[in-house]
Amino acid sequence: MEMDAYDDGVHWLVWCDHCICWHGHGRGPGDRGAHCHFEDSPYRANGYVLRYAGRFTKEIEQAHAAEVREAQRVYRRWVSKGGRGTWGHVWAEHLAAE
Ligand SMILES: [Zn+2]
């Protein structure tokens, strides 16, 4: 699995569509272990391969800001209901319900 990575000068940042957040890695292309927070992430088993996609800009960060807010909202609601199930399960259900 190849992933676009953006250079912020310190790390290469990868948008994880499973965790709905940025994962930071050491700079440079190639294989990485996934920094996923959830055990059911499909990236956990084999990691992914970073591919340079340019500088990390405010515009790129903003492009995902709405998803981050939505994920935080879903996550808080999930926890308030007792937090049963895995994150991947909760997020898939949320998307299916839209
Ligand atoms: Zn992840």
C-alpha cells in the first residue's frame, strides 16, 4: 500500500483514512510500520510505503480538518454510549448511516 507523504521539515506526514488523523514518520521514502491507534486498522499488519507528495501546507491540513472534527464528534458520542466495538467498526457504521 503506497501512501502520499507530506514533508513538514521535521517529519513526513501521512493522512490515515482509518484513524482519521495524520501519522508522522521519519523523513524519506520507503516501508514504515503504521502508527495506527486502532488494532483493527488494515495498515497494522503490513504497514505502508511512503511516497513523497510535496510540502505539508496549511491548505493540505485544512483539506482534512472537517473530517477530523467529524471523527472527534463521532468518537465522543461513541464513548458516551459506553464505547463498545472497535473504532473501525464504529466509523464504518457511521459512514453507512449517512
Ligand atoms: Zn492510522
